[in-house]
Amino acid sequence: MLGFVLGPMVEENLRRALQVSEGDPTIFFTRPISLSFLIATALILVAMIFPAVRKRYKKASESS
């Protein structure tokens, strides 16, 4: 539900940022605030995926 509400706003602001940077996506990596958000997002994704992957490998090694 949150994505449905915030999706259009995120898309509009992404488009605006790319227009300001003349289509250069590196603006998201050179600005400290946006870089910190990207790093935080990556860490959260890894933290969510890691336990499932570890559980799968543990289950596979037990059955071998």
C-alpha cells in the first residue's frame, strides 16, 4: 500500500533529479545523502536475503 501511494512521487522526483543532472545517473553516487540511502538500502536487502540463503545452504549440506 505504501509503495502504491509513494511510487508516483518517487518516480517524479527521480525524473526531476535526472533532468537536473542532464541524464547522468552518477549524481546518486556522488552526493553524500543519496549515497548513504543507497548503501543503507543495499545493507537492508543483504540482511533480509542472507538468513534465507544461509538456511538453504545449511539444509542442502545436511541432506548430502
